[in-house]
Amino acid sequence: MAFVATCIEATARTLNTSYKTVFERMKHVKLIENFILPNYETLHSESRENIALNLIECLNAWEEKK
């Protein structure tokens, strides 16, 4: 779960918003359980900057579908 927290914090920092806001957005579209956790091996080998950018792209796309 430490990796998930790192993902949320990096994404929040990149978006210049609170980690609570990012967590709620991710929770709403089930990004943590359906993207971050299943792709842990791939994601954790990337830089925090790349992780944040990938998660923002994914989050925005998943929110558009809802």
C-alpha cells in the first residue's frame, strides 16, 4: 500500500491539488484496484514523474467514461 500512497501523492503534486481529492477521484473510478495494483510491476520501475503523468492520463480517461 505504500506504493499506492506514493502514486496518489505524486499525482496530487503534479495536479497541484490535495492527495484527498486525488484519492477520491481514483476511488470513484476504481483506478487503484483496477489499474495501479494490477500494474505494480510495470509502474514501480518508472520515475515518479512518469507514474504521475500516466495516472493523470488514465484517471481523466476513466472519468470521461463514467
